[in-house]
Amino acid sequence: MKTTGLPLAVTMGDPAGCGPQIIEKAWRAKDETALPVFFAIADPIVFPSDLPLRIIESPEQADPVFADALPVLKLDLHGVDALQTGVPQAHYAPAILESIQRATELALENAIAGLVTSPISKSVLYQAGFTFPGHTEFIAHLCAQQRKATVDPVMMLVGGGLRVALATIHVPLMRVLDHLTADRLKTVIEVTDHALRRDFGLRSPTIALTGLNPHAGEQGSIGYEERDLINPVAQTLRASGIKVSDARPADTVFHEALTGAFDAVIAMTHDQGLIPVKTLDMWGGVNTTLGLPIVRTSPDHGTAYDAAAQRTCKAESLIAAMKLAKALAETRALAHA
């Protein structure tokens, strides 16, 4: 797998949201932030007229123009003459999905080092008939379809000195146990361990599991899920050579990780994992998808329609996502060398 010298592809995201602005701001800050070469997959109409940009036909054309102009692999917003920033529109959906699909295809063809996805609004896509729960599942489907293989994506947040993977993602708390099965938890732990080795370059990673209940259940006095579900899975995987803890209290395990006791934490629920990362690094956190045959990262925030309308969007998370994508791609390439 050759990634050295290849550019990153950055998807447009929802053009009415923050995506175009953070792409523009990232390119303008490329020198002071030492950004790797990237190009946008977008309709040029989404960018301001004073932004230097150059239409490219293929990824290899990005590097020669990057210093002087934002390289753009052109899409068409399908008849849109003027962009309404801050106003979500369902008719933007086809171009949003095309941007993601083209970036994924280029990554699967090893034409780019990785893809960085700008934020989308699932509600906008649902209005246009989108059937996937979100970005991650759509990209995983595209990868599985092309590779004709099962893909088990795992969401990890990186920021504030933490790496936090999620055992369950966008499900109501009352439904968590419908999704937190022994098989699913086993898969998440195995995918996380493999990614820490292959993508983060850790030879013998240590992983902590949060408990689902307060105080990790206190040996069954505040719940049985740790005793009956989480710890048996951990015990089985330790026997196979994975260094994973039993369930630990969620109110202290992230501090333990910050002190170096663990290389990553797997949280049982969405907010349980995202709260510490966003508290420690609200604007610099990165969402990366483990378990894919390609490198994919994303800013750890949403479309920010209000900020987009006021042109106050912050590019820090996108910049961090680009840097992490490049680092993961290079580490993965070394693992395959």
C-alpha cells in the first residue's frame, strides 16, 4: 500500500453548513499549520469568489497547484445557482453523497492517502431517501460492496490526549442493551486492538473498558451487565492475547488513560465516551473510523448551520483530522511494507 506523496481527499459535506468554510480556512492556514496536500471534492460554487482555486481532473494534479490554489475535483450541485448558507436543503443531498462516494472510491483505488469527511446532516439526507444511519455506515457499505467482504466499522474519537472507541453509537439509552451484545463487544475490542497496532503503531496496546453502570456495577449491587456481559468477553479476549481490562468505573477510567495506564478506552455508550474528549479538546477532536480498508477521519462536530451563516466556523478540528489521516496512512503503509 503506497501512500507516501499521495494527497488527502476532503469531501464537501453539507454545502449549506460549515464544510466549505472550514475547507477554505484550512487551505488558507496550510503553511502555518504544516498541512499535508489535500483537495476538495465539491462544486466550486460553495467557495467564496476570492478564494484561489484550481479545477483538477485527478488526485495527482493536486500537489503542483496546492501552494497557490485550493485543488477542487469538481461536482455539480445540480442546478443550484446560488448557495443558501445556513439553510439546509434536501436537493443538496445527491451532491453530498456523490462527494462521499467519489472520495471512498479513490481511497479504495489507493489514489489518495485517505479521506476526510466534512460534516453532514442526516436529516437532510433522510429527506432525499438516504437509508443509512450515518456517514460511517454508508462508507462501510461502499467499502464492503467494492471489496465483497464484511466490514465492521468502529467509531473512535481522538483528542485531548485520549483515544476513545464506542461500543454503541447513536442509540437511545433505553435501547443500549439491544445493541450491546457479547458478539458486538467482542468485535469492537478486536477491531480496536488491530487498529491500534496497524494504524497507530502500538506493538502491544492496552485497552480499558468502561462499565455500563455507576461504579462498574459494584459487583452486581448496581447492575449485572459488567459481571454477566462485559467481563466475560474481556476474559475470553485476554486468553487470546489482547490486553483488555474488565469493566472499570467510567468516572475514573479516562483519568487513568490520561496518566498512561491505557492506550485507548472503549466506552459502552455514545455520550459516555464523547463527553471527556469534547471537554478536554472541544475544537481539536477527531472522529476516525476503525475497521475500514481505507483511512477515514472527520471533524468531531456537526454542520454548524448558525456559525456557517455568520461565517464564524472554526477549522481546528478539520485541520486535526487531516493531520491524523496522514499520520494513520503513513503508519498503515509501514505496517504493510
